[in-house]
Amino acid sequence: MNPQTLLEVDSPALLVDIDRMRRNIQKMARFAKECGVELRPHVKTHKVPAIARMQLEAGSKGICVQKVSEAEVFAGAGFENVFITNEVVGRQKLVKLVELAERNRISVAVDNEANVHEISNQAKEAGAEIALFVDVDVGMHRCGVRPESAPALANLISRSEGVSLGGIMGYEGHVGGAKNDAERDRLCRASTDSIARAKREMVRSGISVESVSMGSSVSVWTNAKNPDVTEVQPGMYVFNDGFLMSNKVASPEECALTVLTTVMSTPAPDRAVVDAGSKAFQFDMGHYPSPLERKGLEMIKFSEEHGWLKVSAGAKTPALGERLRFIPYHCCTCVNQHDWMFGFRGEKVETVWRVEARGKMS
Ligand SMILES: Cc1ncc(COP(=O)(O)O)c(C=O)c1O
């Protein structure tokens, strides 16, 4: 498989507009610098070490992942500073975590005392050290302690062997569900208020807080400006997608990731079917992808290998065999459906990346 041009790429296939992606990487790096915060991009979005390297070259401090098995892929590719922004629970995972920490700088989120004890015991036994970040619930109500409970957990971390206090983190993913700008602003403010409160209470208890890490691709544009935030961890900005367009933080011209499809059936003038459905796009957010630069077409239904296109009255029905590209609604889960990514400029395929951390869910 070595296509030289887009025409030679079989479909469905994941395409990356290299110039757009580089612009996205640079825009976020520049913005973080202007705000005086460190940027630690979440690489769960692209899952490709070569792309993470571009983010580091643009000025990132390290990388974030969500899973130990993702951390293994990136550590194996030479990334020594890896933050697992997620709780790691269970013996099998902890054994792997400590193995990683023996050779790399590993940070992990925690929100439970028993978990701190487990990580501490495991790390102490191996002579490793792991930085723990107190995960604070900043309004998403997923994981995380309440802000006022952060000092107790931080104290326990400071007293435990094999671990050190890395700082505090929060993930305000719920901001992306805001109905309008006013609600988005309110949720951003509430999330930074929560993390600031956790920090304040820790400082009051005599704990120094080195790092305050938060920021999704939606909220980062507001929250990176908050004086309490020292680091941001957005992921999807690298590609942008339908979700970020619907949140008005990306334009179609800033979307770097598309899925290439082929029209495989034209059963009626108002209907065409492409060879890519939920298997190629995913459907975790319940929204369909948007056609790229093509008016009068709307994806209205998926089965696993088919995408139904509604052709508006007056619009041209796509021809059998025609190749159409679509911007996925959620880039992270779409990427996880594919083994390869084709990086292109113009019509030329410049690079083919293996999606190395694809399927790393443990
Ligand atoms: C803890 C955490 N941090 C950062 C991110 C990246 O945020 P986004 O995908 O909105 O850019 C995620 C994404 O799920 C996350 O769960």
C-alpha cells in the first residue's frame, strides 16, 4: 500500500490535510504561549507518534494520554514525559504503569485514597516514582473529587512513598454541550472557579500547587486566560471536527481530517449511498459527518458499511464511483476506526501514518 496521489487511495480512508493540521498545531501553541500556559496536547485524538512529535516541536511540554496502553505506545516511540489524565485502577494496569514509570516520567490522575495507596505500594516496591495529579470535578460530574476535598488527597499523596504531588487537574468536557455562548461562558467560569477553589484550599493547608492543568478544545480559548491555570490539555484542536464547528471554535477551513468515500449506489435521484457508514465514521455523539465542499448533500443515515445521502431538490445527484469527502463529527472516535491515515498536500499523498495507538483501550 503506497499510494502517491489521493486518486490511488482506496476508500473508505482517513485523510489528513497536512498544512491545515500544522496550522492548527501552531495556532494552539501560539495561543498557549500568549496566555503564558504550558500546552500538553492530548494525543488520544490522533494516536500517532509522528503527529505528537510535530506538537512537541511546536513548543509543547509533553503529552497527555487517557490509557496505560496508549502511554505504552508513546513511551515506546520515545516520549518520556507522559500524563495519563485518567484514573488507573486494577492490578494489571498498575503493574504496567509502574513498569512505564521505571523508565519514563509518568503522571496520573487520582480521585480516591485507596487508589493512591495502591499506586504508592506498587511504585515503592519497584523503586519507581509517579507524579499524581488530584483530579477535581469541575462540573462535568464524571470522575474527580469536590474542590474542598482536594487538600486531603494531596496531603495523602505528599505523605506516601513512591509518589509525588504533580498538581491538580480538571476536565471541563461538559462545556462542549452548552446551548449558546452565554451558557458556554458560564460553564467555563464555573469550571475555573472550581479549580481555583481547590487550589486555594490546598494553599491554605500549606500545600504548594505546582501545576493546574485543564482545558478541552472548546473551553481552552477561555480557560487558558485564567490566572490560576498553568497548563492546558486539549486534543481535538489538532484536526477540528463537526463537534468543534457546532461549538463555533472551528471553521470548515480549519478541519484537517476527512473520510474519503466512494458513491457505491445511486438508487434514486434524491438518494445516493457511499461506502462508509458507522464502521468508518463512528457515531458516538449521534451526529452525521458533513460533506466537504459539496452543496445539496446531507448524510442522513448509517448502517455499518453504508452512508445514506439525501440529495436536495435541484442539487446534482452524485455519480456512481464519485469520490466524496466528509468531515467527521467526532474526530477522536473516527480515528480509532482506522489502521492508517493518509497525509496529503494538494493531490499528493506525502505520508502514510499507522494509527499506532488505535484500539488501546486498557
Ligand atoms: C481528561 C481529558 N483531558 C483532555 C481531553 C481533550 O479534550 P478535547 O478532546 O476536548 O480536546 C480529554 C478528552 O476527552 C479528556 O478526557
